[in-house]
Amino acid sequence: MQAILLTLLTLFFIFAPYYLQKIGHKIQLNTILSDVVICFLIGVIMGNTQQWWLPQEAYQKAAFSVAEIATAVSVLLAIPMLLMTSDIRSSIRHAPQFLLSFGLCIIAVLLATLLSVYLYPDLPHLGQTAGCMVGVYIGGTPNMVAISYALNAPNELFVILNSTDVFCSGLFFLFLTSVAKHFYSLFLPAFVPSSASIKSTTSHKLSPETPLDIALLQQNQVLDETKSFKDAFKKQSLTPIIKAVGLAILCIGFSVLVALLIPGADGNLNEMLLMIVLSTTSIFFSFSSRIQSLQGVYEFAQYLLLIFAIAVGFMANFSALAAAAPTYLTFNAILVLSLLLFHLFFAILFKIDTDTFIITSTACIFGPPFIGQVCSAIKNKEMLAPGMALGVLGLIIGTYLGILVASVIGYT
């Protein structure tokens, strides 16, 4: 009986995200909540009602073990598949102004995190919280996933931090797409279009090899990926995904070997080193254009993160989540508000123009999927290419900086 229940639970973790996404699109629930949040909520509901449908304590412990395995497998496969399909070389090819503003935003995130840590010195899991926040606001949710795993953060903490991030960054995104340009224009100089941009507006057809066209193609791809995972389940994507899974397993195996050779302080597997080596080896593979262009791999990796979301939600203790969330929400809100103020101060000091400031903030805090929407809101398509590239750069370095901050603050 136990084997049957655990098999059904395993199948649930694997296939539930697919059907949840289909249902969410059909009833337009995804216009209110993201697929990740929906999976979290379903996982939390399933996990916190298991005493009704799984009354025996032995079965509950076994179910927790299945969920734990699902989180580990999904995140270890997803991280390398996301990184190896990223165009990293394009992230370092753009003008110094964009890199300067992006770098200033990273410094603002670090300063804001230290300020929040100073204001909340007794916050439970302070080092892990700070590391995850640095990762998500320099990179994105995949970085938070990697950091929480590397730092062995409690499952409830990941759910809390992701939920508070969705709330705080969601409010900021509404601001970005509404009055942000008018507000920041009060403090920053106006954007001056390049001659290439001005010339392109008079042309009816652009070369498909211009940075803007390439970025438009990339943006369309990213938007499609955030809406559905259909490409990951097409027949023509099966072989590329199998290849990518094989490479991911190779990266995992090498990373585990290194982490075993240099164990942690407790003598066990060095999970922090594992994630650092895993990220680094995955980035190495991304320099191959053949690997980078594997069809359906990015979508499949995103699907794996949904499996992670529903499994980690299943393991979360809802009562602990409800009790702790308000404090973490305040911590997160102060962090976001202060990082925006720090970044604005630096932008005024270095005379960063309004549009560059807005897009680099978006790239740092939200990542590539949101660049197109903000470019449309500020009516500046020239920002699309550098914004996409910097968003990818944030995903690359976010994990490293998050682990570094957590190590400096200290965590247990």
C-alpha cells in the first residue's frame, strides 16, 4: 500500500505542474498568479492536508522523503540546463553606461541587504535569508533556488521568501510600467537615442543580424517560455532535451565529486561548493553555440522548477509560514525600497539617464522575461538588447554573490 501511495505521489509531482498550467491558462488564473506561485500553493495545500488523506505517520514521513528527493533532483537538473542555454558572451558586449548602471544596482542590492540585516539582527535564518535575497534581486528565482539549496535553508523559509518577493517586486513592477519614467525624469537626464536607433526608425526593414532584431527574437522566445511549456513536449525537442539532461548529469557528477573531495565543516557533502562548481561547469558549456541553441531545453528547465515549487510547497509547514511571514515581508519591503533609493542616488551621482536606469533596474531585479514589457512601457526599444543581456548576466552572478553574502553574515 505504501509503495502505491508513494508512486502516485511521485507521479503527482511530475505531472501536476503541466495540468495546473493548462488549467491556469484556461481560466486565466495565470493573469493574477504566476505558474510558480500556483504550484507553491497547491503543494502547500497538499502537504498541510495530508493528515486527512494520509493519516498514518509512517506514510507521511515517506511522502516527505519523496518530496525531498523531488526538490533535489529538479533543482540539480534545472540549474545547469538554464545556465548552459544562456547567451553569456553577449552579456559583456554592451556600452559602459549600461554596465555602470547595472553595477551600481548590484552595489545597491548589497548595501540594502546589509541595511536590512542591521535592522533585523535577530531574524531567524538571517544569513540564508540575506543570501537568497541577494540572489533573487541580482539574478532571479533560479538563483534563490540554487542558494537555498546550497545553504541548506529550511523549506518553509524558501516559500516565505519567494512569497514576499512576489508581493514586493510585484508592486515595484506596477510602478515601473506606469509612472516610473515620469517620476525618475525629475531626478535623471533624458535618454539620448543613438544614431543607429534614429536611423532604424526611418527604415522599413532591419537586417536580421542587428542586435535589436536578435534581441526581439530572444524576447519573443522568453515571453513564450514564460507562458507555456509546449515546446518542451514536442517530438523535435526530445533529442535536444535528452542531450541537455546528459550534460547536466555530467555537470552534477563532477560537482558532487569535487564536493565529496572537499567536504563541508561537518564532514558531509559540501553543498555550497557543489552549487558553485555546478554553476561554473554549466557556464562553461554555454560557450558552445550548439549547446546554447538546443531547442526546448530552457522550457524543460523551467518546468523542472515548477516541480521543485510544488514539492517544496508540499514540505512547507503552513502554520510556521503564517506566523513568520509578516516579519519577513517587512524585511523584504525595506530591502527593496532601500535598494531603489541607493540605486537612484548612485544614478544621480553618475548622471545615468532615465531609460538606462529603469532598464538596468528591471534587468537586475526581475531578469530577462520582463525587459520587453518595461521597454514597451517607456517606449524605448533600443534598451531591449542590453537589457536582455544584463538580465542574463544577473542570473549568472547572482548565485555567487548570494552565497558570498550568506557566508560573510554567517548561517547555520
